[in-house]
Amino acid sequence: MTSKLNFLLFLLFILFMGCSSKSNDPEETTPPKVDTPSKVTISQKKLFVDGNRYNIKGICYGRNGYFNYQQDIPLMQEANINTIRVYAQISDRAELDAYHKAGIKIIMQVDYNGNYETYVRDYMAHPAILMWEVGNENNYHPDWFGGNLNNWYRILEEVAGKIKAIDTNHPVATAHGEVPTAIALNSCPSVDIWGMNLYRWDNNVPALNEFVAKSDKPFYISEAGADSYDTKEEKEREDLQAQATQKILSDILSKNNVCVGVTLFSFSDEWWKAGNPSQQDTGGEAPNSGGVPYDGAANEEYWGIVKHDRSKKQAFNIVKDLYN
């Protein structure tokens, strides 16, 4: 009797250990989340995401100084913004996840002087990525390239080609200051989409027509807009910023048959640009800014559609209406 009891206890022990080990078996746990990238394609100079036409209704989002994406995303959603353009690589997956959850795509600037190939490999599967971007107004800085812009175009072509060899799901763009020259266009065949930073008062349509006459490549307006400080009157004029924003965006969006969209400059006032970062200063430096409406001066800390404290300017509602 005792031997039978011991045998039964032994069987129960084996069954218990088997169940315990099975519950801890990695194959039985929830598998880790695997990112599924969006398939971004170009057809007839139009942009498509997973087969659906995609028009960029975007904003430039500076992440230097003060920013809080968890606070900013709801404002972006309210303004019907579907895309942000950033000026540096984002490595925080929680931040990328938050944009994706909110339905916001990212034009991701890569560090062409750094280990951008590793970054692209690591993040190309994230569904928030819309496209990669290489350089911002680098054509305004030949001094960065030994005084010869052809050196920059060689770098741009090399980097774009390497990214495309790694990631076949997302196009490669660049943000060019003004309409690119024929030399720029012909030197960089691996660039899929050309961005143009345009400050031509409140009328950028001639620049769009100039590009169409020069190239069969798709393009978008990577920067355009107006700041809210009027140098002539030496005071803030949100109404003038809103007026310029209305005209600029309306014109660009009306050309969606040739232009894949726009990222307005910019989301928030950035106090780090022109002086003491603890206060808002006028002035600041910006290349080729004589066409900034309506005073011909770029007051670098007043470009936002929201203020530093995230209160809305008049231009916010213009963006909200036009992006709807």
C-alpha cells in the first residue's frame, strides 16, 4: 500500500513539474511585437501608402529645446496634421509608436555624417516612417563642402543610393533650398522625391511650375510659411501670419495634381534660436529669408502655429480648416 501511494505521489510530482515547465516555455509566451512597415510607393508623380493615395498635410516639428510629443500629438490631430517633418533621427520607439497610433507619418531626417545605414536598418520596419530625408538646405552652405556644391550632390547621391539598397519600402527625399538647379537634379538620380524650402512672400506657385518644367520627379514643399512677428511694426501680428498661411497653403494644396503636399514651417515657437532660451527674442539667422511675409525678415522664434506654452495662434485654425 505504501509503495503504491509513493508511486502515485511520484506521478503527481512529474505531472506538476511538466505543467510548470510548460508554462515557462518561451514558445508558449506571447511573441514579441513585430513592426509591419508601410509600403510607400510612387506612381505618376503621386505618393501612395499601402496602395492608397497619400497627400502630405504636414508640419515641420523641431525637437530641439522644449518639446513634449505626448502634449503635442493631440494638437497635431486637432489641426488635421497627418505628417511631421523632423530634423534629426528619432530613436525613441515609444515616441514613434505614439505617432503611429495617432495616424501621423514621419519624414525622417537621417544623419548622413553618422551611422545612418544602421539607423535605417533598425527603424525601416516601423509603420510611422513615410520617407527618409537627407539634408536640409545644404545647397545654401557650400562652405560645408569645400566651397563646391558638387561635393554635396555626390554625398547626397551616395547616401540616397545606400538607403535605397537597404530599404525598398520607403522613398528617399532631400530638402533643397528653393528650386533645384539642373545640375542638382541630374547629379542625384537616386533621390526619389525633392523637397523645396520656399519663402517667396505668399506666392509659391511660380516655384512649383518651375520645378514641373525642369523635372519629372515628384516633389513636395518641405518648408513654407510666415512668422508672427512684424518687424515693421515691432510687435506680434498673428493676423498677418494667419493671412499668409491661408494664402500659402491654399495655393500649394490646390496644386495636388503635381505636388505631393507640404510641411508648413513650423509647429511651435522655438525659443532657443535667437538669444536667451528662457525668453522669446526677435531676430535670428536664416538663409535666403528676404521673402518671408510680410516684412521680409525671419524672426526665428515666432514661426509656430502654437506658442511656446502650446496656446494656439490664429494660424492654427487656418491649418485645421485647410487640412480637413
